Amino acid sequence: MTSKLIAGNWKMNGLAQSIAELEGVIAGRSDIAGDTELLLCPPATLVAAFAMRAQGTGVRIGGQDCHTEASGAHTGDISAEMLADAGASHVIVGHSERRADHGESDETVRAKVEAAWRAGLVAIACVGETEAERDAGQALDVVRRQLAGSLPDGATADTLVVAYEPVWAIGTGRTPTDDDVAAVHAAIRSTLEERFGEAGKSIKILYGGSVKPANAAALLAIDHVDGALVGGASLKASDFLAIAEGA
Ligand code: PEP
């Protein structure tokens, strides 16, 4: 695996004027290695405008969540089909903030991955342990259990990306040691190979949790780290591009 995916999760941040940051990323795209994929996931309100602006630029646009159904009586929700219709190529599912704030179970996340596939989107499925689980020595077990419950059969590198995001590292400025990242990514790789055979070898595994320009190159150099899912540092084009330069 040589090409990396650098994905930005803007969370509940961004107004119409924030398209200036997308413009900045597009302007800096040519300084980033050609095989490094760039993806920005703005809030749902901006997906269509961003996707239109990003067309043909090599920067792709994704959603941050989708409902399991294609349409229906689900006030306030957005379907994978709607994201695809707005020009998205990817959707993040099972982010720990959704698991915590909206009580999403592995079963729900699995149904959302299936919904993404139904709409032709690449699903970025997030897994990761809490601090208490890490302290109890359960990180690998938790991640394996989340993978088993959250991933449907039949995943390929064209339909699935896995993001390892230790909950305690998100937005905290703390990251696991390189050895800990390596251990979890190796465990995810072997789980994907056992489950999906040959396809499991090339499904991208992103690291997420306080990735910044200063630590990106070291994290991205770890075995089986095929890219990064970046929260806070993806909001500014200059930081996001600096992270991508480390790929
Ligand atoms: C995230 O929420 O996906 C994330 C990794 O956030 P941050 O980079 O801000 O820790």
C-alpha cells in the first residue's frame, strides 16, 4: 500500500464563507503527492456547494453520517442517497461522537455501512477504545469486537475505509505511542484479512485522534497507517495541507 488518504472531518463547524478553506486546499493540491487522496467532510449543509466547487480538482467531498434508510419519515436525518446526490463520494459512519451522543451501536453502524454501499458511497467506519478500556488492557479486544459488529460481509478497498480513532485521543492533543498505533493497526489488518481475504490486504486503515502538522509524518510512517482522519486540524487549509505533505 503506497497511496495515502488524508480525510478531514469538520464536525459541526463551517458556514458558507468556509468555502475559502476548500479553495485553499484546492490551490495547494498540486504541491501534494499525486497519489495522496484528499477528502473533506464538511457539515451536511455544505456538502453540495463543496462538491460542486471541488469537481475535477482531485479533492473529494464526503458526509459525516447517514441514516440507514434511503428516505422516509426521519425528521432531520440525511440518507446516503442524498449525500451521493449532493456529490459526496464517501461518508463517515460510527464516529465515536455519534456512538456516544446518539447511542449508535455496532449494529446501527453496520446498517449505515450497508446504506453507504447501497448509494454507491465509500464508507469510512470508525472504531476505537475509550481511555478506561485502554487502561484495562482491552484496546485490541474492543477494536476487534467493533470491527466484527460494524462491518458487513463483502467489503473491498473500493467500498470501505477503516478509521482507528482512540476516543481519548480525539480533540485532546494526546496520541498513543507509535508502538500502540502499530499494534492496533496490525490487529485491524489481520482482522480485515481474516474476514475479507485478499481484499482485506488493501482496505485502507486511517489513524485519527489529534493528528497535527507536527506529528503527521511520524504517524503516517507507521506500518498499516494508510492515512489520517483529521478533526480540528482539518478546518484550516494550511494545516490540512501540511498534514497531507507528511503522507
Ligand atoms: C475526529 O473527530 O475524527 C478527530 C480525529 O478529531 P481531532 O483530530 O480533532 O482529534
